[in-house]
Amino acid sequence: TSRFSTLRLAQTNGPFALEAAFRADTDLRKVNLIIGAYRDDEEKPWHLPSVTEAKRRLELGHSHHEYLPLQGSPKFVEVSKQVLFGPKIVQQQQPFLASIQTVSGTGANSLVAMFLEQKHLRPTNIWLLNLTWINHGDIWKVNAPNVSVQWYPYYNDAKRALDFDAMMETLQRNCLEHDTILFHACAHNPTGRDPSQQQWRELAHLCLKKRLFVIFDSAYQGCASGDLDRDAWAIRHFVSHPSIELAVCQSFSKNLGLYGERVGALHLMVHRSNPNGPNLAKAVQNNLIDLQRACVSMAPLFGSRVASEVLGNEDLQQMWKSDLSTMSGRIRAMRSALRDELLKLQTPGSWDHITEQTGMFSCTGLSKEQVEDLQLKHHIYLLPTGRASMCGVTSTNVSYIARAIHEVVS
Ligand code: PMP
């Protein structure tokens, strides 16, 4: 008999299975509100003009296909730092920073989990948000099996708002020194609710007081407000406390529309008032390279070329900023349109949260049964948790979606 005879099927990844069901649905009215990839007003993937222009300039027909260095493309690593932290922090804190190109945001999350467990820090707990991106729990269980996954309250479903008091209370009471905590830098997936600047200040104080190692997952810079600097505010605020040591998992999937190219970076900043900091940062960098070498050798070349071209040229960067406004502006407009339609229909309940949330997703507050009804009766697909990707809403289908929601909640 086979040594694999007791192996069971792994649970199919929820959103991807639902996506397959959507594709198989032949009804012409069908609407995809599942996966977080930007769509234009015709429900099509959008080619960012800045990215199209970068590819044209790169004359890719003549480019080579050699390996990247183990740390990744030096140009890409430099421009990704500049966009994330801003030139002032990079100039002042460069010696305390270790950066490595990764297999997008997922690769950065996995690498930092592995690094913390295997190299020195060995936190007792990783504190993840309840709710969060569905992959976070698995990433930690697979890559850092000796770190215990703990959940802190983040979102109050009944109030459709951040559960800030419960969050602070749980963290104050339960975090141990050197525990690690994960935050979303902006445009929280799936709730679309971020802490206010005042709440970020309080969280930074708590992390200082409890001596926590902080990880920011930055998968949506520029996708929340449309402004790269504003969306990096929380990260830069934490950096302004020299003794908070932190890592940032940076993804360019959404904000450059380079989903399949797997473009991202991991940045880790050590204590900024430690005279030995620059040596520690070098050791971190060297260990990150070593770990990633064992997993994937190095990150892929193509997407990082495109990203470097866009981020590294003033005129293309301006074009990119305008692309970010286009994407975030369309999503904001669709949020307003959906809320207005529901108000017009006098759909029971309050729908203000749809316009108050930011980024690609909305926790609609629809129940599992209502979501099932939407799919079976109206061919509208969203996650069973009620998370809808606002990218699938267009000026053509918004009133159909509103009428369907009205029917299932009435
Ligand atoms: N973090 C969050 C919060 C996400 O929503 C996603 C993508 N859905 C990722 C990380 C990872 O994306 P990628 O690996 O494409 O960068």
C-alpha cells in the first residue's frame, strides 16, 4: 500500500473554490464580489497606464533572464523603501534597516514568521487580528509552528466598527514581552476599517510599554486614500519611536496591479538608538537572505523590473499616483452608489458603513444565509462571512446588486 494512503484532501482554499463556482455559472447577470483584484467599470482587469508605459520603456524583448542577486534587485529594494518610509526616514534610518525582495506580500509574511521563530527572537505568541486576511493564521502555523497563534479583538460585527476598547484591553492584559503583533498598515482586509491616527498613537504606546515586536502588513498602500504617504502614516509613526523594532511586509500586487508577478519586499528595522544597530541590521539582512535561499533562492525578476521603472522615474511615479487615484476613486464612487441605491429602496438596516469603510473590501453585515440567497437566487458571489470585494461593483450592475440585497434582507 502507499505510504500516503491515510492522507486526506486538504481543505480547498475558500475564495478560490468560490471563484471556480462563479466561472462555471452561466447566468448572464452573475456578479463577482469575491477576490480582491481591481476591476474597471466594465468588470475587466485594468492595465495601469504607468505600468504599460514602464513595460514599453524597458524594451523587454532585449532584456536578459539571469538570476537576481539573493537580496533581490538593488534598485527595486531601494525604491520600495523610499515609497514605503519616505525619503526622510530612509536617509536617517538606513543603517538600522534590513531589506530583502520577496515573493510578494505572502512571501514577506512567511519569511518574517520563519525568521522570528528560527533566529533569535522566538516569541511565545503571535497576536493576529480577529478578523484578518484568511492566510495569516496558516502562514504562522506552517512557518513558525512553535509560536502560538493568539487572536485579539479587532472588529465588532454588530456595530460594524473597530472594537478598539476590547482590542486594547486584551493586549494590555495578555501580551508577553517579545510577543509579536500584526497590524494592517491601511485598508484592512476584510473589514475596510482602520484605526484613527489617535488610536495608532495609543497602539504604538502599548507596543512600547509591552516591548512587542511589531509587524505591519502593507498590501494596499495607495489603495485606501489614493495617497501613498497618507496610507503609510501608521508605519512612519511607529518608526518615529526609536525603540520600537518592526518589520513591514510590502506587496505591490494591488497598487501596481502586478498580481501574478509576485513583487514585494520585507523590511526589518532594529532599535534606532542602539550604537550597535547597524551591525545588527546587517546580521538580520544576512539571516533573511539565508532563510529565503533555502525556500526559493531569490524573488522573481520580471515584476521587480517593472516596479523599479515606475517607482524610480519621476514622471512614471506621477502617472502611478494618478492611477492610484483612479482606482481608489472608482471604488469610493461605487460605495456611494451602492449605499444610495439601498437608501432609495428603503432597504431595512443602516448602510452607512459601506461608505465609511476604505479599500477594496466591505464587511457588508449580510448573514451566511443571506449570502447563500444572493448566490442561489441572484448569481451574486461573495464570501460566506459577508465580505464583498467592492472592485466587482460597476455603474452597470450596482442597481441589480442593490435590488438583490434588498430582496434577501427584507
Ligand atoms: N496581506 C493582505 C492583508 C492581503 O490582503 C494580501 C492579498 N490578498 C496579501 C497580504 C498578500 O498578497 P500578495 O502575496 O499577492 O502580495
